[in-house]
Amino acid sequence: MIAAARDRRALTVSCSAVHSVMEGALDPEHRHRLNALDLVLPDGQPVRWALGWRHGVRLTNRVYGPDFMLSVCARAAEEGIPIFLYGSRNEILEPLTENLRRRFPRLIVAGARPSAFRELMEAEQKTIASEIRATGAGIVFAGLGCPRQEIWAYENAALIGLPLVAVGAAFDFHAGVIPQAPAWMQQSGLEWLFRLAQEPRRLWKRYLYLNPLYLFFLAGELSGVKKFDRGSETPPAPVRVG
């Protein structure tokens, strides 16, 4: 990512938990988008565990989006690479920017832009992309929520031509508006339960429907009953989330 930022070239990254994986599993168009990204990182512990069970990949830990964002910011501060924050709302972006600058005094936040929470016109999309590039940012963090942030990264990679990093709830966590789960819950794969207790009306479907379905699909793959392959992808029509 740092190399891509120095060279000002496109690189798409998603920190993907079970929700993101299942969006791809259930939607052939979104499956195409996810497989087109440059880096899809195992954000959730169940995703990390499944990589071990299914593919023998023994990672020592997950790549947790909020921690990953801080690591990238720390490196960007050292390297003098400006960042840009895209998505969420101004009431989140303002404390987020302040907290990041306080934590990393040398970090350059080149700009921030809230989500429009609607589909953009093609001209709007191109204007926003040009404005982001014009700030001189080298890395763009997207906090639009899943699957919108992955759609945004996929659709804007060529237009912006910089590293675009989808980091999920990291904006809310680092802005200080939503507490993170205790470390023991994160390590044991129970972060979903903590978040469900915080926002049951918004998150119930994600965790009470998609989590069991994820386990069902995984069991199908491990037993050889079910198989996902690249032939089941469908190139998507433009959505232009903003």
C-alpha cells in the first residue's frame, strides 16, 4: 500500500468479515467485485479460521480493519503520505480527523468528504474522484459500510488511481462514537455479539441470519457438497454509490 501511495497508483483493499464474504457468496455481481479487488483481508476471526480449515492458511491473527487503519496511518505519518477520509457523516468525520491528528501528530489529513447516501450521477462521480486526487492524498480510506464501500472501491479504482481502503466501522470506532468489543471477545470471535447488543435493530439480520448461513456454506465446502467458483460471477452494472 505504501509503495502504491508513493507511486500514486491504484490499489483496492477490503477488510472483510463474515458479512462481506456472505454478500459475495449470495450475490454473483458482488462476488465479481470482491474478486476484482487487489487485497481482500480476513477482518473477522471466523474468516481467519475458515482459511485454515478450508485452505490450510495458518494466520496468527486476523487483519482487523480498525487496527489496520491505525497501522497504515502510522506508516503514512512516518512517510509523509497524506490521507483522505471518504464516507460516513460530518459529525463522524470531524472527531475522527481530530483523533487521528492527535494520535499521529505528523499525519497529514488532506481532506474528508461525507457520503451522499445515494446513487451518484456519472458526472458527480468523476468530479468527486478528481477532487480527491487534487488534494494530494496518497491513501484514501472508505467508511461507507459493507457492501457499499467495496462497491465504491471497485468502481472508483481507475478514476481515483490511488490506494482505496475499505475499513468498515473503523470510522465510528476511531471517532469515539461507538465502543469496541473487549479484546477477549474479539479474540474468541464474539465481537458480533457485542455489536448486536449495541445495535440490534440495524444488525440483527447481519448476525442472526448471515452468520449461521456462513457456517452452513462453510460446512458444505468442507464436506465437498457445495462449491463456489469464479464461473459463478456476473460482471456488475454501475451502481455509483456515494
